[in-house]
Amino acid sequence: MELELEALRAILKPAWTVWMMLLFAGIAIYAFWPGNRRRFDALGRIPLEDDNRTARATRPEE
């Protein structure tokens, strides 16, 4: 039984590394794809926007 687990580990360890590299490459390609720039720029400006506008829109008038 232990021999089978060691063989499985020897197969899965390099496969896990390849999977993580492919996942990273996919995320990087998605993040830097030219069509996503406008949306990411808009999302990046959210912390800099005025909070009073949002607070007034969600708070009922007194």
C-alpha cells in the first residue's frame, strides 16, 4: 500500500507544478488582455471615489 502511495505522489507532484503554472499563466493573460483594461481601470478607481455619493444613495432621507 505504501509503495502505491509513493508512486502516486511521484506522479502527482510534477503534475501539480504544471497545473499551477498553467493556472498562473491563464490568470496573467486574463488580467493583461487588452479588452479588460477599461473595466479594470474603472474598478481600480472605486477606492478613490467620493463615499458621500454612495452613502446618500443608500441612506433614506431624514
